[in-house]
Amino acid sequence: MINKLSIMRNSIAQSATKHWLMQRITAVILIPLTFKLIVFLDLCTNAPYQQTMDWLKSPLNTLCVEVWLIAAFYHAALGLQVVAEDYVGNQELQAMIIKVINLSFLFLTVVALFFIFRIF
């Protein structure tokens, strides 16, 4: 009994450590990519349409926007999962909320990537 409890605690600790580490990794990834996104948003508001599309069709710029979308949505899902874990006491409701959060952000990621790929 004690051995199973020790294994379960170790598993939970590893999961929490992985969750914490992934939040930090996505935050670090988002820092430089956000500057690239700001350039894109500036183009969207100030440059002609064709220049904006040419910028976005560049493979490096497209990759940066795609990685930013994936990292931002994953980072947001991780953050909202922590909020659900901290503030929802009912375990069943908590699990359902986390599933809804994850599915919602997965859907948003797929839709956003679809519209970026549609440009080509």
C-alpha cells in the first residue's frame, strides 16, 4: 500500500513538473516570436494588402506565425488548466472543464492553421 502511494505521488510530482516546465518553455518561445507577430500586425494596419500577403507568404514568416499560434494556444491551455485545478473543487467537474479547455484550444489551433494554409 505504501509503495503504491509513493509511486502515485511520484507520478503526480513528475506530471506537475512537466506542466510547469512546458509553461516556461512556451513562454520563452513566445518572446521572440511575439516581436515577429508585432511586425506582421504593423504591416496589416499600415502596408498595402499585397505587401502584407507577400510578407506572410515568406516561408520563414509563415513558420514564425504558425509556431506562435501553436505555442500561444498551448500556453493558454496550460494556464487555464492550472486555474481549473486550483479553483474547481469537484474532481469530475474539474476533469470535464480541463477536457473542454483542451478541446477548445485544439479546435482554435486547427482553425487558425487552416486559414493560414489556405493563403497558399
